[in-house]
Amino acid sequence: MKRFIVKRLGFAVISLFLLSLTIFVFVRVTGDPAVLLVEPGASAADLAAIREQFGLDRPLWVQYGSFLAHLARGDLGQSFYYKTDVLELYLSRLPSSLLLAAVAMTFSLVIGIPTGVIAAVRVNGWWDSAGKVFALLGLSLPSFWVGLLMILFFSVYLGWLPSSGSGTVWHVLMPAFALGWYFAAAHMRLTRSSMLEVLGSEYVKLARLKGLPEALVIAKHALKNALIPVLTLAGINLVLMINVAVVVETVFAWPGIGRLLYEGIAFRDFPVVQAIVLLGGAMIVAVNLVVDVLYAVIDPRIRYER
Amino acid sequence: MKLLELRHLSTHYVSARGARVTRAVDDVSLTVGEGETLGIVGESGSGKTTLALSLLRLLPPAARIVSGEIWFEGEDLLTKSHREMRRVRGKRIAMILQDPLASLNPLFTVGDQVAEPLRVHEGASRGSAWARARELLRAVRIAAPETRVREYPHQLSGGMRQRIVGAIAISCGPRLLIADEPTTSLDLTIQAQYLQLLRDLQRDRGLSMIFITHNLGIVARMCDHVAVMYAGRLVEAGPVARIFSSAAHPYTQALLESIPRMADGRKRLTAIDGQPPDPVALPPGCAFHPRCPKVLDRCRKEAPPEVRVAASHTSRCWLAS
Ligand SMILES: Nc1ncnc2c1ncn2[C@@H]1O[C@H](COP(=O)(O)OP(=O)(O)OP(=O)(O)O)[C@@H](O)[C@H]1O
Ligand code: SF4
Ligand SMILES: [Mg+2]
């Protein structure tokens, strides 16, 4: 067990290292940040001064070495644009992202679980087909498109909901729905297949043999078991939601991490982009690690095979 | 009037687009009297479990009961509504599934699962249902029921779980108990204890029982009557003593001859030469003819009817008619 965890930790460190290298090179391909940081009509000397100020004049490998050295000390650097500590900036945006993710997760579960259960109980019936169409739409319609449609309908046409910004309960509804939409479809599909498996199990057969009402068989004996994998996935997805809301946050001008990332890319604010990608990667790697270890603890077959 | 009487029951499995039809139970008639034990024997795939699940109308979605009548305590179960059927299950007819270890829900305590039928069928309060659950565990010889009721299935041994499934089956005092014998059985002594327990419960409570097994040796010890199934059909049925002394059907005769070779009580009935038939494409005429040592010409063309060989002894073989 210890060996298993150490091995997985090793893999995690290697993947994060590769991610840091990739993102470091990638941001530098997007162009020169100095151009965006000076007044229009600035001289070549001004540009050079700015490059020197941020250490961008040094060879790439020296820059990367210094980036890693700072990283090792927990220092993610200073934002070129905001001129503040990147970590502080990140933490100031995190609560908005958490709120958005929590509401989006609630939407995705409230929609995904009941529809998945109905699709499984009425397998191959009308409800199941409707569910399949919904899952297909959910997984294939891009969230910006869903977001724009909602803005058109609820903000422009009906005038019920604010189209952008934050501050009230109303502000969070549309971005959360646009973000949760994709995940609702994913949760529905997993609930359906997990339910179908459980409904074919011997203990559900025994529950029916006991003469229990079908509603009790489904709600008590089947659903509780079927939810285990769904809630595991939801846990992973919550972390994903915090980190992949770039498009939705941009469409709705939601002040979260996704919008910070968008701004970072637009302004070529290298430290911000690097920090967000690395922290997001670390979160995703960590949650996968936890899930793997938990499964290994629960299931002895996984434990001994690896 | 017998407690249970099946008349010409047929249950088929139909594949998704109706392309393949498996006649898992084909024109089966049989009876079980009060307090009697009927053994059903047959190779794997002969339709024993399907027959049992048909009685309770709890078949997999692909299955259809296509014809027949199921008379139980004077009522035809096939004419009952779903609600009425629910009141039969667990209350008047109980069944122990073939895989008892997988039939307990991993997320609920033993007490909850044993008490559940009492609460649903008799409206018992939680307290009194749990008290009865403890008694039931004692009845199936589980030590320290007070602590066991609060445990989860994974905390118990296989033998204990098997007996708990037995306790659930007898909880509401059913008139008929169907026990589908585990094919992947536990250790032999545990298995013997379990069979002994079932027999004692049956005697003490005056239950009627249908006991499904691969093993004729067990039939000899447990049952009053035996019905032999082959490819969905009942090929021979009668009192145990009579069948063991003068079986009329060549398949039953072959089964009886293979008993000494199953001395350890574990081998399956496939000790007979030849392959079991493909259930989707059964041979024409008598389904047993490709393996039958006494095959006649007409066996290949015409299926033999069920004939009465002696009082309550029937056989489906041209030799008997
Ligand atoms: N869900 C199903 N869908 C389609 N065919 C099935 C299904 N269940 C069983 N069958 C088929 O019906 C036939 C009878 O199966 P059944 O399970 O009743 O046999 P059995 O006598 O209980 O066998 P065993 O001794 O192995 O338990 C077999 O040919 C089997 O392939
Ligand atoms: S009918 Fe013919 S083939 Fe079938 S068991 Fe009798 S003798 Fe054998
Ligand atoms: Mg079976």
C-alpha cells in the first residue's frame, strides 16, 4: 500500500513538472508582454527596460530555472499587470469560483440524478430516449453557446436575469447553469448505467422477492448503491468546475479564476497564467490521487494488482 | 386441492428484436402438496431458475410467460394484478436465490434486511420487527443475534449470510419456500448444515418446499417428489422412491447411473455423454435424442407426449407410451 502511494506520488510530481515546462514555453509563444504594458508610442529603450524589469531579457532556460526555484519556495511570482503577488490575486478570486462551482454542481446533480434514475427504470422507453437526446446535447453543445442563448432569452428578451457581473443570487444562476449543463449530462449518463447495473443485482432481486413496493426497491435498495460512483465522479468534477470555467466566466463577466486566466492570457501576464494552470493541474492531480488511493483502500483487488 | 399446481406453463426469453427465442420453460405441469418437498433436477440451463421465477412473476425483462396457469391456494397467480402479486411474494411464497452471498444489500444492516418483509407485509413497528428479526436469526442458528443484527453483510461469513437469506425467506411464515441451490457452493460441511437447516425448518413449520439442485443424491435425502427437467421440459416426475427404483426416461436413468461418480456431491450432472442442447436451436422431435442411448426413429421427428407410467409418475418418452 505504501509503495502504491509513493509510486502514484512520483507520477504526480512528474506530470506537474511536465505541465510547468509546457505552460512556461506555451505562454512565451503568445508574444511579448512588454508591448502591452507600455504607453502607445513608447521607445525601444522603454520596451527593453520593461523586459529587464521582469527578467524577460534573460535566456529561456535561466528564466525557467528561476521560475522553478521560486516555485520550490512557494513563490508564484508577481503579476506583470496588477503588480501584486499572484497567489494573493488567485486567492481573492477563488471564492467566486467556488460559489459558481457549487451552484453549478447543485444544478448538475439535481438534473442529472433524477433523469438518470428515470432513464434506467424506464430503460429503452420514451423517457430513456429523451434522456439520451439530452445527454447528447449536454455533452456536445458548447457552454458559451448555451450561455449566449440564455442571455438572449432571459436577459434580452424576458429581462429577468442580469446578463453579467456578480453580487446577487440572480447573477449566479445563468453562469452556473451554463457550466453545470455539461456535467448534468455526464452525471445523468453515469447514474443511468450505474442504476442499470444495480437493478440487475441479486440484492435488488431479493428486495423484490420480499414483496417490497417498487418505489422502495428503487429508492432504498437500488439508488443508494448506484449513487456511490456518481458522487465520486461529482467530487472530481467539482474540482474540474473550478478550473475549467474560463469560457463561462468570460461570457458572463464572472470574477472568478477562469476570468483571471482569460485576462492573464489577453495581457500576456505570464506569472498569472502559469500559476493558474499549475494550481489547477495540482488540484486535478491531487483529487485523482485521492480517488485512486481510496479505491485501493476499499477494493483489495486493486491493491494487490499494482 | 394441491397447494401449488402448474398447468402447461411456458416461459420464453425473447431477444431484443425478437430474432431469437429461448424456450426456457416449455409446457411444464406439476403439483406440490401441503408439507411436501419437490426436488427439481436438471443440467445447467435446463430452465430450473426460470421456472421458479415464473411462479413469482419476477422474471428478467426479456422473459415472457407465454401460456399456462399457476394455481396457488386456489387462485391463478397469472391473473393477479401487480399489487396483489406483491402481497404473495415474501408473504405466501418465498424464494432463496441461487447466489445467496450476493443477495444481501451491502449498505444495510442485517437487522434492517431481515425486518423489512415484516414491516411491509404486517405493518410491524421497527421495534417489534427487529425483535422478530433476532428470533429469526436464532431460528437459523446464528449465535449472538443481538450483535449480528447491527452488523453489515461484509462482516459475516458466507455460511452466515446464506442462513440470513434463509431467515428472510421464512420471516413472514410463507406456505411455499423455493430454494435454488447455490451452484458455487460453500464448503461441504457448511453446505450439509445448510441443507439440514432447511429440512428442519420445513418440518417444524409445515412448509411446502421446492428444492432446485443439480444433485440427485441431495434429492434422495431432502425430497418426497422429484421432477427432472431437460431443455425446458419436464421429462419425468414422480415420487422419489419410485423414480430411484424404476425411472422410465433414459435421461433420468443416465442421471441415476452417474450418481456414484458424483460421490463427493459436487460434480455436475454433465457426467452424461454428449453436449447439453443449444437452447436457441433445440433438436427436432425429442430434444434428448442426440444423446439418447435408446433413440428410436420417430424420436427424431416427433416430440413424445407426457404419459402416465403409474400413479403420479409421468414421463415424456416414446418408450413409455
Ligand atoms: N436473462 C436471460 N435472457 C436470455 N436468456 C436467458 C436469461 N436467463 C436465462 N436464459 C436462458 O434460459 C435457459 C434457462 O436458464 P435457467 O437460468 O433457468 O437455467 P437453470 O436450470 O437455472 O441453470 P443453472 O443450473 O445453471 O442455474 C438457458 O438456456 C439460459 O441461457
Ligand atoms: S423419446 Fe426417444 S430419444 Fe427421447 S428419451 Fe425417449 S427414447 Fe430417447
Ligand atoms: Mg439456475
